[in-house]
Amino acid sequence: MKIGFSIKALCASLAFASVLAAAPTLAAYPDRPVQMVIGYPPGGSADAVARPLSVLLSKYLEQSVVVEYKAGAGAIIGTQTVARANPDGYTVGLVLAAHAINPSLYKLPYDTAKDFTPIGKVASLPLALYVNSKFPVKTVQEFIDYAKKKPGEVSMASSGNGNTSHLAIELLSSMAGIRVLHVPFKGGGPAQSALMGAQVDGLFDGPYSMNMVTTGRARLLGFASKERLSIAPEIPTIAESGVPNFEVSGWYGLIGPAGMPKEVVAKLNDAMRKAVADPKFKEIVEPLGYVIEPSSPEEFGAYVAQEQARWSDVIRKANIKLD
């Protein structure tokens, strides 16, 4: 009996000791630099969010957050890096809308639903419908009416097959009952050049491309956002211009590998919320058209699943195939 009691007592003591040993580790997180992986090269919209976010996360986590670029394969390389990382909170990823689109376009080396821990949504970047300055329409409704009169003749550029700018074209076509000619380019720069040179009629692009309008080479018809944007309140949303519930945004959120401790996720989410609420973050991203939209891990997980289902349906109906 005494031996049995001693063994039980020893087991209990060891279990209690392991809890005590683990507790300081979680409480001390992070005690070394955190790596933020993005699947895109420096200089793009991902970088515009990642750089100020990493600086302010460093401030609120009281530990360095280092941006690591893992560009290529439609952001799959960077996302795979996160999926394979140790789920200790020292490797996180900043993902964009492609995270929810890629499962319908590629055979992925990971499961978007199972191989990641959602940390929180950071912001969104509503797309805008532009036309070249020579195109004879001034409103979204006029654009739709014109396209209905000339089915298949209105040309719309995108920055590539399967890109958000392409899917926005397909969604608008479906919801407005029009048929346009999709002209894919290799990147946003060539697509913008084609629009400004009147080689194509229209383009979905971000608010940061409003310089095309100020220089007189394009016209902005409407934003694909829920509400009008503060940077251009005179421009209506596409939803209020004849296509109810039309909304297409690039979005940005933090994820980690599957299996992260809840305490670590909560600490990262709290730091992220403080970072995006910081005036320094707002003064950098809001003038570019970003809408700050922090969320809980649960809300972000549900949002990604919703976006994946929505774009899967659009891709299937439009029969989008990548070469």
C-alpha cells in the first residue's frame, strides 16, 4: 500500500511540476524574435501592410518581429513555410485573399482548413472599377448598360488568370448579367498601362491606383466595398450603383501553423489589435485605401472558409483554368 501511494504521489508531483514548468514558457512568450512570412516580394500591397504591422507588433509584443519574404507560386511557397513550421508562435504568416482562392485553382501541398491556426484579420483593400478616359461611360450603371448592348465587346484587363482582379470581373458579369472580354496580363503594372493607353476598356484595381484618374488617363466609376471610402467619399460603391451586395476586396490576415497554444494565439491577436489601432499604422495604410478590420481568431477562420466557398463557386461557374 505504501509503495502504491508513493508511486501515485510521485506521479502527481511530476505532473504538477510539468505544469509549473510549462506555465512560465507560455507567460514569457515571446522570448525571442518572431518571423512573419509573406508569400510575395517586397514592394507590393502585402509589403505595404507587413512592414508597419511588423514594427508595431514588435512594440506590443516587446520582441522583434522580422518580415521574411518567401515569394513564388501564387504565395503557395510562403504559406507552405508557415504550415510546416513549429506551432510555437515564432513563425506566423501574413496571407492575402489568394489564401482562400488558391484551393480552387491549384493542387496544394497543404490543407487550407486543417493545416493552419487563424490568428486574426488585419485589413481589407476594396477593389475599384476603372475605365479608360476615352470609354464613353461615367457611372457603373452606364457601364452595365453599355456592356449589355455590346455583349463580349467590352474588354477588361486583369493582373492574371485567377487573380482577384480577374474574379471581380467574373463576379460582376454574373451579378449584372453582362458578358465582357477578359484580357489577362502578367501583373498589375502591364494591366494599368493597357488601360491608360486605351488598349482595354476597364480594369478592377485597388484605390492606390487613383493616380490614373488624377492624371486624366482613367475614370473611377465605383468601389467594390460595403461603404464609401473616406479617401474618396464622392465615389459611390458598386452595390449602391445597381449591383446590390457586390463586394470584392483584397484582404490581409495573420495565420500560424495548426496546433498553436491558445494562450499564444490570444497574445498575438491582442498585439495585432493594438498594432492596427495605433495611429502610426492608420496614417500609413488608410491613405492608400486600406480598411482596418481586426477580428478574433474564430471570426477570421469563419471568414476564410466563407471566402473559399464564394470564390470556389465563381471559379466553377466561370470555368476558370490556369495554364
